[in-house]
Amino acid sequence: MSTAQSAPALSGSARTMTDPDLVALVAKLRRSFESGVTRPEDWRHRQLERFQAMLVDHEADWLEAMRADLGKPQFEAWGSDYRIVLGAVEGALKHLSGWMKPRKVGSALVIQPSTARILPEPLGVALIIGAWNYPMQLAIEPAVGALAAGNCVVLKPSEVSPATTGLIAKLVPQYLDPECVAVVPGGVPETTTLLTQRFDYIFYTGNGAVGRIVMAAAAKHLTPVTLELGGKSPCIVDSDVDLDTAAHRIAWGKFFNAGQTCVAPDYVLAHTSVEAPLLGRLASVLREYYGDDPKQSASYARIINDRHFQRLQKLLGSGERVVGGEVDAAARYIAPTVLRNVDPGSPVMAEEIFGPVLPVLTVPDLDAAIRFVNARPKPLALYVFSRDDGNVRRVLDQTSSGGACVNDCLSHLLADTLPFGGVGDSGMGAYHGQSSFDTFTHYKSVLNRPTYVDPKLRYPPYDANKLKWVKRIG
Ligand code: NAD
């Protein structure tokens, strides 16, 4: 299978844009926003239609770019990047009118007569910084919400996935309004310069260390942020469980995109009574998915770059290998690997794994699993496999995570009715479906009072009688 080696270099370490270019670019978008061009529904609708065409006209190019970056199987690239973004655009086109409508609400007796409305208004110029692991989805799906909400957008896809970023940089100016949407295909120097500029919203996806840099830069301009971060998402397997389905779904969720998924089940906490049968089933499911030599499988992706390959290779030394462990540095291949007898203090449990290594730890009961989760930073996702509704409820009630999925992995992301985002160390803010529009919208509260009547009750001079009436009205 070809890997990221076939991806064209973005620009090596050379800068793609100079500081003055970047400053001028943001200023241009601000002028466009201030001209009011992005506000009408027509403009937004047109951009979304063009966005849809940018996807549909180039479906094969998008899939090929992700194969070049990550060796992504077509099935995975289509399902997890292409289709998700296309679904977001279709949803936005369908619901745009409704989302844009002012909402009438009631108002208190003391301020009658009046009408109260909530008016959605665009924020201004948004900066969207994407990550490499779902290089299409993470860079451009947030832009669907930003454009639907009537904003100008600077897109900064990840330099770590150069083929997809190159395609975004090529297609976006061809399809979207170049006065209002721009792509900056650079790395840290370009992003650092962009972050000195004033934006009206910053939407960042990536690791928490850079998330802190982004938030600190945003604070200088009081710019609100969404931080889509990661973390170690636990997967609890109860004693009363459909083991075969659990093994299929856990293995799929973990080894999809070779584990390079922000919501991948990072580790399993299995009830002691199911450890051995679960490990046995995981081993047979992996053979079923990827054959005896997963390296030959067209259904299995590669590690994005040498740095991540080396980082992951060090984690293979934790615990005892049940399955996998084989590596090929030249192909950046790491076999789907399952570990047991893993010490909670070992390297594989110290940081988000973000690769195809699954430690299976055991717990004597559900309370121990809940304690284990609560002793660590709040994860982006939590998975619980159980046939016992009471146990599922206990886990959901007694733990905190960005999202959760019961008896499955990853699929909560596909419900666009569910806002997707983290909590605590796994991030802040959310998107998908209407929450993407909400993220890039200011909901302006407006009270309108007619002048045909003007009761004098509130005006000075105050007296005991006025106070009595005010207290009565509330
Ligand atoms: P990355 O290396 O692509 O970096 C993310 C973005 O930050 C890039 O656009 C990059 O140019 C920029 N960046 C890097 N260093 C910077 C700096 N010093 N200053 C300013 N910008 C900088 O991606 P990554 O961080 O390796 O992504 C992996 C992490 O992201 C994991 O923790 C994963 O869980 C998380 N993630 C979260 C989500 C989510 O939706 N919550 C999705 C994907 C990945």
C-alpha cells in the first residue's frame, strides 16, 4: 500500500506567506465583512452550494489526497471525512433559512408593552485551525458553520497532512468567494503571525499544548474560542455484555485510521471476569478485519509521519503483547496491537496514544472503573459496553466526558443532532449540525418598546405608592 511518502511536500520549512501578506489578508477579509456582503441569505446559500460543488466535483481527488497523507483506505476517507463534510453542507443548505430566522420570545409584565426577539448575527472574521488526522473534515467542516452564519473565514489546515492541505489551498479559491474566504497552508510561523491578528472567533482542533497557545493569543483580543482537543478516552466493558459485538465495535473504533482518531477508545477497562474472553475475541476480530498480515491489508492506514511513528513505537514496550507489535519504519506501519497486564503508571497510559495500540486493563467492579476515569483529566469521549441499563446510567451519571456512546465507539459523531466537543482538558465549545451555526453566531437580544404608551411608574421622584406597585408587578 502507498503511504504518506507519495504526498507532495507542502513547502518544506519555507514559509508559504510572509507576515505582511498575512496581515494584509486578514485586513482584506475584515473589509469584506464590514461591507456587509456576507450577511444576506443569498450569499450564504451560494457559498454553501459552491462548497457542495467543491466536494462533489472532486470526490476522487479528496480521497486520493487522504490516501497520500495517511494511506487512508477509501472506505474510511469517504465515510469519516468526505461524507461527513458533505452531510454538513447538505444539512446547512436545508436548514439555513430556519437557523437565520429571528426568534420571538416572551417578556416580563414590568416591561409591557414590548416585543422581545433574538437576532442571529455573524461574528465577523473567523480563524479555523485544523489538525492532520482527519485532514479534510477537521479543516473544512467548521467552515460550513462559519459561512452559513455569514462570516469571513481564514482556513489554516495542518501542514502535517500536505496532500489534503494542498488540495484545500487549490480548490477553496476556485469555488468560494476569494474576497471572504482564504486558505493559509502554512505551519507554526504562519499560525503564530495569524494569532497576533484580531479575529472575531478562533476555532482550533489539535493538541492541548497548542490549544493553550491559541487561547492565550485569543485572550489578548478577547476573542472567543472553540478548542477541539483530545485525551485518553476510556472504554468500560462491564461483566454483563455482548462480548462478540463489543469486540467488533471496540476493534473497529480503535483501529479505524490506525488509531489516529481523537475519539478512539484509548484504553479498555474490562471487568476481570471478561478479560480473557474479550482478549480472545479481539484477536480473532483483528484477523477477520485485516487478515494474518495487516500490513498487506488495503483496509488499514499508516502512521502520519516519522515523529509519530517513533513516539508510538516506544509505547509498544508497555505491558504484555496479546496481538500485534510488528512495525516497519520505512512504511510507517504499526500492526494493530493489543496489550494486557498494563501498569497504569506505564508510558502507554501516560499520554493520549493516538495510534494503533490498545491497552486492556482490568477492574474488579464498576465503581473501580468509575474511580479510574474520575482520577484522570476529563476525556473527549467515554464508551461503556453493558447490557445492564442501571450500570450504564451509573457510568453516565458519575463520570464527565465531552460525549459518550453506549455499546458502540465513534458513532456518536455521526449524529448531527448531537453537539460534538470536549470538556475540561478535552476542550471547550462544540459543533456539528446546528451547533456549528450557533458557534459562529452572536445571538443578539433585542427588546422593542412602542411609544404610544409611557407609564410614569418607573420615573423619579419615587414614593411609597410607586414602590408598592412595582413590588406587585414584580
Ligand atoms: P497538528 O500537528 O496538525 O496541529 C494542529 C494545528 O495546530 C495545525 O494546524 C498546526 O499548524 C497548528 N500548530 C501547531 N503548533 C503550533 C504552534 N506552536 N502555534 C500555533 N499553531 C500551531 O495536530 P495535533 O496537535 O498533532 O493533533 C492531534 C491532537 O488533536 C490529538 O490530541 C487529538 O486528540 C486532537 N484532535 C482533536 C479533535 C477533536 O475534534 N476534538 C480532532 C482531531 C484531533
